[in-house]
Amino acid sequence: MTPSAEFLWNHGGLEITPATLDRWPAFEALFGERGACAGCWCMWFRVSRRIFEAGKGDVNREAMRALFAGDEPPGLLAFRGAEPVGWVAVGPRTAFPRLESSRVARRVDDVETWSIVCLFVAQSARASGVATALLEAAAAWVAFRGGEFVEGYGVDPGQKRLPDVFAFHGPAAAYRAAGYDEIARPTETRPTFRREAGRSR
């Protein structure tokens, strides 16, 4: 049994588990034919823009599948019964090289953190607490893997209705509900949140 297989987060009827190769079919089902958004397959922050654009669709899908087969799971999957209902991409900040050039996710300080770069919830399960549960599980996962801090780059559009496709970092309200503190706001609508991984909410 791998160390990853020992982690299981239960919350409000959800089971949240590491993204290992045996969970790949569930991830494919959750992301659908479009790979969540225009062939992304959650590879946007992991590779250069040129490689990402060239790989939209099948290449990005296979690149993510290779990560599922690797030693460090690229995120966590949420299940309600047998149905996959959510995904959070979380890993050491160094695993996401494009964060360093991001306007809304730029480095705040020299603290070594893990980063959350994608939060995806099935349409049928939105507004039901899945996002908050995934963010809580992400903090527990980081602590389980020996990390001290985890941060995310939430979306806070105020009174405006933001299309779901532009909210893949996760809503600010979910971060707050999961016990993350706002530590910076690079732009008006994009706060940076951080949480000590081992701290109880």
C-alpha cells in the first residue's frame, strides 16, 4: 500500500481521496469530453503556455493521466457514493511553474507553501458544500504529506455573477468557510488565501 492510499477524508456524506491511477476513470467521467474546460485537463499551471496550447485535448489528458500514475498524486477527488462530484488540484508550489508569472497568484513572501490551482465541482453538486469540503481536505492532505502551509487564489467578484469557467480557482467564500485567511489581494477580485495545514478550522 502506498502512503497515499492511507489518506481518506470523510465529510458530510463525501469521501475525498488522493488522485491515484485507480481513480483515473472517475476523473475522466467528472471532467467529461472537454477536459473540464477547452481541453485543459488541469494542465494549465503545470506546463508552459506553448506546451499547453499544443496539447489541448488528448495530449493534456495523457499528461494528467501520467501524473495520476506517478508517486505524488496531483490532487484529490470527492465522491458522493460511487459518483465523482469534485476535484481539487493541490501540490507544492514548485509543481506549478506558471504561478511565478501569474498576475493574480504571484508569490506573497518566502514561505514555502503548497498551492491549490484548480477547484472543480460537478454541476449537479454545486452550492452543496463540496468546494468547502475539498479545501478542508486539501489542508489535511498537505499536513499528511508533511507540508506546513497551503494557499489558494480565490475569486471574489463581489455582486457580479462570474461564469463558472472563470472561477476555477474556487470562490473566496469557500476558502473562508474552510478556515483559510486572506493574506493578500493582488487585484480587486482576486484574494490570496493561506492556511496552516495542520491547524483545525
